[in-house]
Amino acid sequence: MGFLVRLELENFKSYKGHQVIGPLKQFTAIIGPNGAGKSNLMDAISFVLGEKTQHLRVKTVKDLIHGAPIGKPVASRAKVTAVYGEEDGTEVHFSRIIIPPSTEYRIDGKVVSHSQYKEQLEALGILIKAKNFLVFQGAVESIAMKNPKERTQLFEEISHSGELAEEYEKCKAEMLKSQEETTFTFQKKKGVTMEKKEAKAEKEEAEKYKKLQEELAENQLEEQLFLLYHNERQTSELLQDIKNKQKELSGLTNRQQKIEGQLKAKKQGAAKFAREMSLIEKTMREKEVELVKKKPLYIKAKERTLHVVKRLEASKKTHKKAVELHDKHKEEIKALEAELEEVNRCASQYEQELADSQSQDLQLLDSQVLEYHRLKGVVVKQSSALGQKMERLNQEQRTDEEALEQAVMKKEELLNRQAQLKEQRSQHEQRLEKLDAYISTNNQTIVKLRAEHQKLSEEVNQANLRYRELNEALEGVQEKLKDVRVDTQESSSAQRRAEILDNLKRLYPGVYGRLIDLCEPVHKRYLVAITKVLGRNMDAIVVDQHKTGKDCIQYIKDQHAPPCTFLPLDTIEAKPTNEALRELGGSAKPVIDIIHFNPPAIKRALQYACGNALVCDTMEEARKVAYGGSERRKAVSLDGTLFQKSGVISGGASDIKAKAKRWDEKQVDGLKKQRDRCLEELKDITLVRRKEPELQNLQSQITGLETRLKFSKTDKEVTLDQSLTENAREMEVVEGELEAMEPRIANIEASINTRKAEIVKLQSKINKVEDQVFEEFCSSIGVPHIRHFEEKQLKGQQEKAQKQLEFSNQESRLKNQLEYELKRDTSANVKKLAASIAADESSIATLQKDEEEKLKDIEGVEESMEELKAQKQRIKKDTDEQDIESRELRKMLGTAMKDAATLQKAITAREAEVDQKRADRHSLLKTCKMEDIKLAMLSGSMDDIGDEERTAPNTQSSEVGSSLAAMDIDSISSQGAQMLYERESRLEIDYSSLDDKLKEIDNDTEVQNMAKELNANVSKLQTTLQRINAPNMKALEKLEGVEARLQETVSAFEKSRDTARKAKADFEKVKKDRYDRFTDAFEHVSTVIDDIYKKLSNNTSAQAFLGTENAEEPYLEGISYNCIAPGKRYRPMDNLSGGEKTVAALALLFAIHSYQPAPFFVLDEIDAALDNTNISRVANYITEQTRTSFQCIVISLKEEFYSHADALVGIYCEAGGDCTVSRILTHDLTQYPATTSGASPTKVRAH
């Protein structure tokens, strides 16, 4: 790997004269103060490596000569030479000489062109345009902050893909142009193709006309074969059905007899179930009475238990606090006893120490003692007045000290009493809290019980009221049932219809019911008239939609039920009521106005059934209303006489009155249902009315709780009004005494202090007298003054007295406190509460046992009740099943009888249908013969088809071509028809040409629909043939001309498509070449950048990644660059710190440099935004790379960075002159160990 050996500058910018910078090591650092010329060195390197002049911070080339910017150039030319060393040791000199107004390039002294110069540098890996060897000052952060499009431009330069951009755009434009031409020729081809299609359509029109004729014949044959085939199939099915029904009829009689026997056995079983049910209901009533009696007893027992449990919980809490208080009291007594014992021990110890010390005091001779007493008497005589005054003051002082001691003791007693009063107040307040909690709980319980009492009371009162109402209603229903004397026996057919209607309502939500069930007359006198007007619509079933009606009809068919009429509300044509009819006068009124109906939705059905019919009181008035005006109206009288618009008059028949009785039957059904509801509700209400004992029990509980609540409130008031008041009063007295005691003690202490001062003064005077009298004596015994001797002797006595007094006071205080504490009997309260808890626990056990026994009794009764209910339910279920089975048997019996008649009618109907089918077959065969439709015969021929004239010559023939077989049959005798059918039955038609799908249709409705469809096809073909005009016979010539023009257009289209294909291929080739160049560089950089960033960060958690915005053509869009700094979350590049941006930019620079590495890398102050830690990491990385990958030349002002270099190049300014002159110092650092990096170099070479 080659490297930059040295730089030779001659009069370039601040470098005056000829200066050599080098030798340059693998890692060389250029240092120097600001303004010394470091950036000019960067300009020199850029200049010699081919950079443009405008990028060198000057306007013209001549400004690069030293002194030129200030108008004093030192020479007419300047020169920069870069000496590049190869791996084999040879050197290549790249020189660029400034010869204003241009520059000259030389390699090894030989003049070359700029392109040759550039090619030689690129051969060494130095890309002038991409600047892969140079990073200017401040460019690092700008590299990191490049926008995605600028990063793409950078990659275009380093990958050389940008060189293909112009060719790429040119090929793309040619491709788009050729595609437009292809589109134009395609549209032209499409137009000619449409002309060809039109010509071809005219040609095909003639062919289509003939084809339609053939298709018509085929469809006519298919239609007739289809009708004949299914006619024969249906006839065979009818004959087979007749045989089956005759066989079914024979078994109905035996079935009827069997059902009658089963029905008799069911009646006997129902009577047995009724007796068992009566016995069970009686037993249940007895159990209910027993349960009502036992429940209040259980509730009272439970309430007593709950009360004792709550009391026990409160006692336990109080006992716990009492125990804690008692334990605290015992601890206080122990503490006082221990303190008293300690005081006694200290007193004894002091006495012993005092006895030991007295043996060591100064002892006087007897003569000295006598002399002492004599002199003492002299002093007394001389200071008698002072002594008396001193005695008086001492007496007063002792009196005040005793008073002070008594006051202090009194204060301690008051403080103790104050503490006792506070404890008592705390106990009273705790008791109040318990009373408040108890009162609150009782209040809540009372509120809850009162709510239950009120709710239960309302239920019982409502039940009693409802009981009376139901009894009155039941009596009224019974009276109405007695008044209505009708035959309520349902026929089997009516039961069958009712059952079908119930099923329809269940299956289809849109079924409302029969019209007679949905409405009723406003008065009984209108029954006959309304029955007459409604007619057969009385039993019609009202449905919401036509589809619902069709579904119901299908269900009735499937169930073989009697036919029913349906009134779909969405399709029936109901005329609105004419408002003018309400103003005719007299008794006439619209029939719909005298009918109540529910729901309102069925009004449309009533309008359809009634129309604008009017009802009148008399027949004469009805006749006048119907025919007396300008227009006729439909009217009916109350007796059922109906006057129709057509002039027909009907009515008065007995069957109308019989039908009118159905309104009464409907009323009877309603009354029976009402009676059953009343009886069922009476049973439920009886259970509620039996809760009166429970109501009384709740009242007794409320009363008991209110009594206890009253006592608790009284206790609370006593505690508040008496105990707490007395406590507060006494506390006020104690606090008042304490407040008065403080100034008293202060006064005594002040008096004592004042007197002490007087005693001190008086003692001073006495001391002077003593000093004069005892002067010689003191000298003889060796003391300074007599007081020294006395103090030494008396001090011990005074201290002893003082100590004894202190011990006595402490002992007295402790004994008083101990005596007080011993008098407080806290154990009595603990024992009392323990006894109460034990008694309550014993009582709870008894109460719980009593409660459990009562609960067991209640549960036993309830279990018996449940068993009885289950037994009753089983019997009721058996009875219901028995009733259902009996009803089913009665229905089955009626059904069997009806089915026999129905089967007979069905057989007759089927025989008639067979005759009709034979007539239809005759009509179809005749139509085929008349319309010349050739039928393929397996047996017989078209000539064998019967002719009415031959069969019955004396009978008039029917209308030719009629589609109604009845018209043909009416024109011949019955005997002749049978002969004709017999002859035609021998004709066997070949149906092999008929489609199997048409043969497989077996539903009559589908057959009819298919027949209509086939007929429609035939009619459609006939109509189509009638509409078609004569075809164009010249269509073939027109088609040939259009085909010739189409061939020319196709050739032009193929040519333009080939051109477009070639243009696209050229574009794709350039696109691929550009893409390959770009992605090769991008993939390399994106692969290595993460490892480089981790090394620069010295942390494996750091991440750096590149991403393209356009994966297919990345050079058309931007490139995103993101880094995640160690220990941080992802943030956009804009939000990174300056140091983080610099490290990210360096990672990108080093990654790009690794793609097409230049042999050397020049970096200008890349460490400006880095802290020492990051500088060290970057320097270590560069050091590592310079060992194997490239030579690095850095300009830096930070020791942390340049201390890692192999060599230092120092640049400094030479003093003096108008223009700055830069000078060079070079120092080799490889001779120093790594640990001494940064030490002063030993060899400096100046240039």
C-alpha cells in the first residue's frame, strides 16, 4: 500500500519560499495555533490533487501566490508537489504549478493534461470529485446532517453511477417516446379491427337468420315433447296415487277402533291423577301453615344470636384495650419500683463513700480546737448584729425553699391528676365511639327492617286488595258464563284448524291470526250483520307479506291440512273508507266503524273484507241506502239481509245466524281463559297473604331494636352530660391551679435568688471579721483563711445533707406515685370483661344450637314442601301429558274419520285429474299434427292421432287450435272420448331427443314454470324472426377490404412495438448498470458502517444503519442514515448532540472510504465537537486503521488526539512583515514508547 511521503510547497499562500512538509508517517498530526496556516496546508493538498480554484477560498488562481491577496506577490508563480511512495519504494511526484491565469499539471516533471493527471490519481484510488481523501474543517457535521437526497448524490459520486445519469435520462425519454408511438398505432389497429367486426357481423346476420329458423323448429319440438312427457308422467303418478289411497282407506277403520279404546283408558287415568293431586295440595297447605309458624321463631333466635355476637365482638375489643392498659399499668409499677430501688441503692452507696472520705480530712489538735472555739466566740461577739441578720435571712431562705419544694410537689400532683383526667376522658370518648357505632348499626338495621316491613306490608295489603278484586272478577266471569248458553263442543275439524293456526304462528312471525279472532263487534246487535258482510273472510288468516302467505300455504299442503284463505297486508287491494258515507244520516254507518280490532296493522285487511259496506237498523232503510241514491251502495240490515251493488239481495238464512254464534263461542273462550287466570293468580296471592306472621315478627324486631336504641342514646347522653362534663369541670380546676402555681413558684424562686444575693453580701462582711480574728490561727494550721477549713469540714456535711434531701425527695415522690399506681385496680376491669366474654360465648353456643335446631325444623318442612311440590309437579306433568295424549287421541279420532272422507274425495278428484290429463294429451297431439311438428314415434304414427269428426260425426267440432282441452271434450260424447283416448294411448312417443334435465323435473310448479319458459323461448324466436330484415349480401366484399387495411396497420404496429422493445432494453441496460454501481457501493458501506460505528463508540450496543427510500431505483430517491448512541434510545440525527453527530459522520466517512480507499486520508479538525473520551476512541480507531488500511494525516488542536500520532508537524507564524509566513517543525514520535505519548520530542527539524 502506497502513502504520501511529503509535500513540497513553493510560495503557496502563507508558505513563502520553498518548504518541505515531511516525512509524513502512517499517522501524522499537524498542529499549530489558529491562523498559523494549517488550513492553507489543506488547500495545498486539495490544490495539488486537482481541486477547483473556487473551492480553495480564493477568487482567482493568482490569489494562491504568497502575498498576492495584499497586492505584494513574492513571485509570478507558485508550486505544490505531492511525493507519493509506492510499496516497492519508488516515488511518484505529482506537481501543480500556478502560471496565471491557469495551472499546469506534471507527473514526475512531465507536463500532462488534467484528464491524464486525474486518471493517474484515480488509478491510485484518489477520486478528485468524490473527495475520498480529504475532509475540510467543519465538514464532518455537515456530512452527518446531509439530507437523504444529498447522501444519494454522495453515493453517486463514489460509485460512479452518477456518470450514467445523463445516458439514463436520454434512454428513458426515447423509451417513453417509442411507447407513445406504439400506443398510437395500437389505437389505429383497434379502430380497423372494429370495422372488421362490423363487416363480420353483417356477414353473420344472414347466417343467423337461417339458424334462428332451425332453432325455432327445435324449440317447438322440445316444448311439445316436454309437455307430452310430463303429461304421461303425471298421469302415471295419479294412477299410482289412486291405488295407494284406496289401500290407505282400507286401514282407517281399524285405526279408529283402536283410538277409541285408548281414549277410554286415558279418561280413567285422569280421574286417578285428580284424586292424588287433591291429597297433595291439602298436605302442602298444612306444611305452609307450619312453615309460617316456625319462620318467626327462627328469625327471633337468629336475631338474639346476632345481638350477642355483636356484643361479644365489642366486649373482646374492650377487653383487648383493658388488657393492654393493665399491662401498661404493671409495667409502670415495675418501673417505679425499680427506680425506687435504684434511689435507695444510690443513697446507701453515697453514705459509704462519705464515710470513706471523712477519714482523709484534716484533723486539729485539742488545743487548736479550743483556740478555734475561742476565736469563733470573738467573731460572734464582733459580728453579732451581722450574725443575727444572717440567721434571720437563712431562716427566711429555708422557709422559702420549703415552700418552693411544697409548690413543686403540688405541681407534680396536679400534673398527675391532669394525666388521670385525660385518661378518664379518653375512656369516656372511647365509650362514646362504641355507643355511636352501636347506635349507627341499630339505626341501619332498623331502617333495613322498616324497609322490609314496609315492602312486605305493601305486598300483603296489595295481595288482600287483589284477592278481593279477583274474587269479584271471578264472580262476574262465572255469571257471564252462566248467561252465555252455547254449545262449546269443538268439532275435530275446528280443532285441526286451531292446531294448524298455532303452528303457523309459531313458525312464521308474520302470521297475525284469523280475522274473527282479531276483531269483535262494538255491540251484540251487530253480530249477524258483520257476519254477513265478512262472509268467508271471517276465517281468513291475516299475514304481513305475500311471501309469508305462500310459505303458510306450502306448510298446509305438506301437512295435508284443510285449505285456508290468507290476506297478505302488503298486496291486497283495500279501498280506503269513503268519509262521505259517515254523513248519510239515519242509522246508516260504515261496517268498519262498528268493529273493534287489534292490532291496528290489520285495518287494511278489514277494509278489504268490508269494503265501503254500510249497516242499517232495518231492511227498508238498507234498501233505500243501497238503491235509493244516484249511485248504488252495498248495505246490510241487522237481520242479515245484504243488498249488493249488482242488485242481488241475500240473507235471512239460518246458517248466517249459526255462524254469528261463533262470536259467542269466542267470548266463551275468552271468559274461560279469564277464569283460569283468576284462579291461578288467586293461588299465588294466597302464598303472599300467608306472610302476615312474618310481618308481625318484623314489627317485634323493630320494637326491640328501638328499645335498645333508646337505652343506648340515654347512656350516651349521661356520658356526655355528666361524666364528660364533670371531667371537663375538674380539668378546668386543675388547669387553673396549675396556671396559678407557675407564677407562685416563680415568685418564690425570685425571692430566694434575691435573698441569696443579700446573704452573699452579708457573708462577705462576716468573712472580713473572721479573717482579722483568725489570721494567726490560719497561719498556724496552714490554711489561707478559716473558711477554707470550715468549708472543707462543712462542705461534706452540707453535701451530705443536700444529697440526703435529694434522695429523700426522690424516694418520697416515687413512693407517692407507686402508692397511687397500686391503688389503681386495672385488673378488676379485665376480669369483669373476661367474665362477660365467657358468659357471652357460652350464651352464643346455646343460642346457636337453638338457632340450628329451629333452622333444621324449617329445612325439614321446606324439604317436605319441595318433595310435595316435586310430586305435585310430576303428577301435574303426568296429568298434562295425559290431557295432551287424550286431546291427541281425540284429534286422531277426528282426523281418522275426516281422513276417510278426505281419501274418498281425493280418489274421486284424482280420477277426474286423470281424465283431464288424457284430454290435455289429446290436445297436445292434435296441436303437433296441425302445426306440422314431427314427433318421433316408437309405436304408431302421426296419422293415428284421433279426429273428433271421425269419432263423433254428429257432434259439432271445437274451435281449431284451442289450448283448452275442455272445449274439445265438450264437443264429443263421453263414450267417444274414451274410445279416442284408448286409441291414442297406444301411441308410444320417442323421448330420447328430450334433454335429461327436462325429464328429471318432477315438481308440478317447476314443470309449469319450465313450460312457460319454453313457450316464451318459442314466442321470442318467432318475434325475433319477424323483426329481422333481409341480410346484406355485400357484407363479404366489405369484409375483405377491411382485412387488407388491418394487415397494413398490424405491420406498422409490430414495427413500432419492436422499436419500443429495443428502447426499453437499452434503458434497462443503462438502468441495470447504474443500479449495480450504486448498490455495490451502498451495500458495502451499509454493511461495514455498523462495525465502524461500534468501534468508534467502543460499545457493541451502538448501532448505525443506512436505508434507501426507493428499493428499485435507489439513486432516484434519498438515503436515510440513523444511529443509536450507546445506552440511548433511537433519536433522529437532528436530535443528536454535537459529539454524537461527529462520531456518526466519521463512521460514515470511514465506511465510504473503505469502499474505494484512497492511500491516504487528510482530516481537518474533525475532533472539534468531541470530548476527550470520544477523541481517544477515534484516535485509537485511526491508529488501528493506519497499521493496515491507509495513511492518515490529521489537523488537530487537542493533545488527546495528536498524542496518538506517529509524527507531529508543527506550523507556526513567523513574526514581522505585512503578510503571514508559515513555518514548519517536524517531530518523529515513533522513537518514544506508547506510555510516554505526549512527552517532548528530542529531535526537532526546522525548515
